[in-house]
Amino acid sequence: MALFALRRFLLSVPLLIGITFVSYVVISLAPGGPLDFLTPEDPNASVEVKERLIKEFGLDQPIHVQYWQWLKRAVRLDFGRSFLPDGRPVLTKIGERLPVTLFLNLIEMAIIVGLAVPIGVLSATRQYSLYDKITTIFVFVGFATPDFWLALLLMILFGVQLGWLPISGLRSLNWEYLSFWQQQWDFFSHLVLPIVVATFGGLAGFSRYMRQSMLEVVRQDYVQTARAKGLSERVVIGKHALRNALLPVVTILALALPGLIGGSVIIESIFAIPGMGQLMVQSVFSRDYPVVMGNLVIVATLTLVANLVADITYGLVDPRIRFGGRRRR
Amino acid sequence: MPRRRARGRSLLVWAGCGLLAAACNGPIESVSDDSATAGGAPAYGDTFIQASIGDIGGLIPSLTSDQSSHEVGSLIYDGLVKLDRDLNMVPAMAESWTYSRDCLELTFKLRRDVKWHDGRSFTADDVVFTYQTMINPKTPAPFKEGFLLVKDMEAPDPYTVRVRYAKPYARAVETWGTYILPKHLLQSFAEAGTLRESPQNSRPVGTGPYLFQEWKPGEKVVLVANPNYYEGRPYLSRIVYRVIPSQATIFLELKANGVDYVSTLTGIQYARQTEYPAFRKAYHKFRYPASDYTFLGFNLRDPRFADRRVRQAFAHAISKQELIDGVRLGLAREATGPIRPGTWAYTDQVERFAYDPAKAKVLLAEAGWKDRDGDGVVEDREGKPFTLTIRTNQGNDERKKIAEIVQQRLKEIGIQADIQLIEWAAFIKEFVKPRRFEVVVLGFGTGTDPDQFVVWHSSQRGPDQMNRTGYADPEVDALLEAGRMSCVQSERVRYYHRLQEILAHDLPMIFLYNRDALPVVAARIRGVSPAPAGILHNLTEWYVPKQQQRYTSG
């Protein structure tokens, strides 16, 4: 197992370098460059400044040289400074956005899993019942509802009409002047709508997956056997079936790890949440290569780690894989 | 607080879509249940919350070209001169200025009571330092032209600066509306070319009416009133720029009274969605011409459009009022030329072309375009039909609608037009710059100075230059040169009036309309005084009467 993990880990290194190289080439190929956005389409803008910045950013070098320079710094975890006029270090920029996105996505994930598992299990065990049909309709409506539209409707209802919840942002403007508990409540109330919207959309896929996985498992012989042994339905489903049905779900969860730091552009924009999604999109639009690359490295690393974790946990929870591996050796 | 759009910045932004400080050729309207200026004694305090769709780029605005950075920057920094409510240059940190007789030497006397936010005195050294920084090749400032024309500059004493020019430069004074930078904090960074990385770019020290307090990227910028401001402490204690990247969310925040100011509503929002009693009670709406114009531009290299009669036929075929009503819900004014209405150089005494399709057909016939085969489309003598493509950029609904209406109107006079919408970058790169277009619908931002040399002078017709219609006229060339070289406003007025007459007659483009800026301000805010410069020009005088203040904790 340890050897397996180590080998997988060593393989990830060239893979990561490959990913960053391809990403670097692709973003450089995108039409336009950082200078098109720094120097406006304006008769008074000076051409000499443009040339100077191109040199300063190293954009006059051939692409493999540029990449090599970037890589040399990146291995020392120096991702450089943003090309934008604020010129701040990439890691600072990412660092101030990451916590919000991570926090939101973790809560969201917990709620989705917490709701999707029972929904999926119940619909599977009562396949084609009224409950199954209602939840099916519900999750498909959730799946089909554009989240920006749902967000606006909820904002109008709870923010404008009823005035119960704040419309956008993360904190009230007088946050510093509130007491500790008021601050917590203020923060929480700002989170309600974005989390509800994000969860509503994400619930569908996950609960469907759970239902499908459960449906397959309950048809297995060992479930029959468990029933035949005279075990109560609760034990049959809750212990014998659910454990096995959760296996694929673990993989999905692990693979969702990189998504945790991605952030949703739409939700972040509409609720004015300064998270990773917005940062990524803005840096792509303004061709801010250092920030884009910094972001990509983090996402790529997490994806690789997630794959690794998925493989390992799979081995841990599924004896077939564990023993299968041993026999081969 | 005047919006110093002019400070060494854009004279013209090609297709600029910013609706900002504006001038006025018609009545400035304030729509509300009670007057914006009435009631309550001026009092210090309260927080003023502005919604901004984009975050600021940085806090040394000279290095940025985005609107938000300049809005925030103009409250933190000051220039030697500024624009007043009527868009005239008036002293700010300078007490006065004088020109030498030959227009080549400009001398500023500086105020002695100006202090940097950290307590240091502001002196002529800071002005000279700002100049040196701007012309330093290591400084990545997008707008330097005004500074590069300076021959030399000196400070004979701590409160005098003298600037010399090699040639007279009409916009010399305007250049010194630039953000003056603190020498004592920035010298080493400016010399090393690392201004962007300096602390000043994240915690700026200026001389303006507001002190910087906090910038949370992507979230907000907070400014607090400068108690030692040389023109007196501003009334509003705090100004918060909230970054809200979605237009829909901004509007909902407005409806829920979450923001106090939005720089421009859409036409629908202004005309319909805000017309209910609660909104009218909570906000004052304003309406005045924005500083840009929308036009239909011809490619004069195309032999068909080289004939003025054809251009005039187009002008008669199009009803500007119809476009304004259909596209802007009436919230725009007919444009007569490229100069910003309300500024001293503007005149509306120019030739106009009424909607008259019959006359348009006669003009086309005179130019040799007749419907020879009876298919409804006019042909030239060889029988080639008059077809063309109207091009504009994708994602601008207004321009798309203009193209559609114009297409319909052209059909009436026998011209068959197609419409092509192209993504912005590709549009400029593939069509506009290489001059591969027939007719385009675009917009132009206008500065406060009337100098339009780069747009109309015949020397500016190269691929990367701004004379994109390819217009060339010897008299216009002479007027543009003279207007640029003079420092006497009464002379310049004559040149630019004549320029507008010629352009209106020659029709290198059809000036369609000046859009209206449609800002809203919370009703509790008093002292708002709409003027040709817009409404933000006297922000430091805005106040909220004590009993109506909302954010008292700050």
C-alpha cells in the first residue's frame, strides 16, 4: 500500500509539470495579452509604456523561455506578482480569496452530502413510490433551475420584499461596531442565500448518484442473504447495503476536492462575494498570467492529490481492492 | 468634488462606454418627490455607500486606466487645478496660474496651507517630483503625453513652479490636474521603477478631501473625511465603495436601500422600474447628457461614401429621434458634433438633416444610384446594387438595435444592408484597424478639452491611429493645428466652432445621440447640485441632516 502510494506520488510530479506547461501555452495562445487590458484603446496612451511593460513582464521572450523562467520560480513557491496595476504577489491575492470560498464550499458540501444521502437512499428503497416521484421532480427542478435566476428570485423575496436577509456581500458595513454574537449572526445571515442557492443546484446530481448506487446494491445477493437471515430492514439497508453503496460516493467526494477551491463565478458575482471564482475569471479576462498560473497550479495539485486520496481510500474501505493488490504481488 | 476626468487622462476613449461626469445642452432634470437641495442644516457625519461594478486596479491612479481607480483616486489625491461645475479649469492646490505672452511658459503659485495626509507640508518639490515620475520611462503610466511635451520644469521657490513648453500646448493647464504624488514617500520607488509595489499603491497618502482607510480587494474601499482638508472638512464622514459585480444585484440593493448612489441606471430602470412611490421617496433620480456620443461612421475610402451626396442621403434617411426613442427610451439627446455639449467650445449652430426619405432618394439619384430594374434596390450605372454591411461589436444591445433600425430605414431608400455583430477584440483588430468596414455603429467618449486632432487630422489615418473614417480636409487640418497651439480660449472657440460646422456639413460620420447619464442618490443626502459637470462635482459639500443620519456608529 505504502509503495503504491509512493509510486503514485512520484508519478504525479511529471504530470503536474506537464499540466502547468500545457496551461501556460494555452493561456499564452488566447487572443490578446495583458497589455491590451493595461493600456487602453486610447489615442493618448503611450506606446513606449506598452513596450516597456512587455519587457518587464518578460513577454518578449519565446514561450518556452518564459515557461522555464516561471517554472524556476514556481518550484520555490514564488509565483511572482500580478500584472495588474496593484502589482501584488500572487500568493497574497489568492490567500485573501481562498478562505471565503473554502469555507462556503465546505458548508455547502456538508449540506449536500447530508441531504443527498438520505434522499437517495429513501428514493432507492421506495423506488417508484410517491416519495420517489416527488423527490425526483424536486431534484430535477433543482438541476434545471439556473442558479442566477433562483438567486435573484430569493433576493427579491427575502431581501427586498420581506427584508429578512441581506442581499449581497459577506458582512454589513457596520460590522466592526457590532458585538461578537451580532457579528456571528450578521455573517451567518449573509451566507444563507448563497448557500441555499448553491446547495439546491448541487443536490440533484449527488442524490441521483446515491439513488443509483443504492438501487444496484439492493439487488445484490448479499442483501438478499441479509434479508433471508431475518435481519430487520433497518439493518439490511443501513448497514449492509448503505456501506457498499457509499463506495462510489467516496470517489466522487474525493474528486470534488479541487472544486472546493474553485468557487462559483455566478454565485460569487451575483452575491458580491470576493472569492476564488471571481479572482480566476477576472485574471483570465485581463490575461493576468501569474495569477492564472498560480490558480491553476493549486487546482492541478489538488486534483492530483484528490485522485491519490481517492485511490488510497478506495483501497482502505474496499477489501477487494486491498487484497487484490496483495495477491498480485 | 469635481471629477477630474481631464487630468492627463483620456481625451477620447474609442467607444468608451462610461457614463460619467457630464455636461448639458438641455435642462438637467431631477426627478423626485421633494427637491434634492432643500431642508435640514448641514451636519457632519454619516456614511455614503456607492455601488461599483468593478474593483479598483490600484491606489496610484496615474498607473491605472480603469474608471473605479480614478473615482476613488480623485478623492484621495488632488491636482494643481480642477474642473468646476461648469467644466472650467479653476485652481485647486495652485492659487493661480499665469501664461507668458508667447504661451510657452506656465507659472503656478501654490497654496501654502496644503498638508499631506501624514502631516507633511505639500510643496513645489512634490509637483516637480510628480512630473519627473511621469516622464520616467520606468513609470508604467498609460497617459504621459501631456508631460512629455514639457521642455523643462523648475521650482524657483517652495510655492512656485514654472513649466516651459517647446511649442504652445493648449491643454497644458489641464495636464496639471494630474494626481500630485508625495515625494517623501515615493522617491526611491519611482527611481527604481517599482511604484506598483510601493506601500503607496495599497495605503495611499494624498492631499485630497478623503483619507484612505481600507481596501478589501473584491469587496470594498473605505475612505474617511480629512479633517484638515484645505478647503474645509467634507461633511460626509465615510465613503464606502462596495464592489458588486452584478448589475442586477446593484439594482436590488438599491431597492432595499442598501446603497446610496449608483452612477447610472439603465433606461428601463430609470423609466419604468423605479417609478413607484417608495423609490421616489428614498432616492432622487438625475438625468443629464453623459460625456460620450454614439455615431454611425462611414469608411470614406469606399468610393461610394467618398461622395458627400450619398452620406447626406443616409443622414436624411435616419431619424435620430426615432433612434433615441426606440433604443434609449427617450433618454438621450440628438448629437450635432464631436464636442462635448455644455463645454465652452460647443455649438449647436450647425447644419442639420431632417428625416426626409424622399430627399434622400433624390440625393442618391444625383449620385448615380437609381432603381434601374425595379427590384426596390438602387443600382449604379453598371447595374451593381447598393448593398452594405453595418458592423458593430457584440454584447452592446443599444448598438445592435441602432443597426436594426438603420437597416430598416435604409431599405426605404433602396439600400440593402446586412448586420454583423463581432466580438470586441476581433472587431477592432480585424475590421476597424485594417479599415475593412463600410459602415460601423460605435461610440466615442469626449474629454473636456475640445482638441480632436487625433480623430480628424489627415495625418492620423494610419492603421493604429484614431482617424478611422479616413477623413481629410485641409481647412479642418489647419483648424485642429491652430486649436492645439493656442492658449487663448477666445481664439480657440472660433476654431472649434468652425470645426463643428464643417464636420456637420461634411458628414464623415452621422453623430446620432449623446446618451443621458442616469444616476440616483439617496434622498437623505442634501446639497446635490446638478450642473454641466454632472452631480459629483461638489461631493465634499454633500451632507445629511443630523436627524436623518443613518450610519451613526461610523
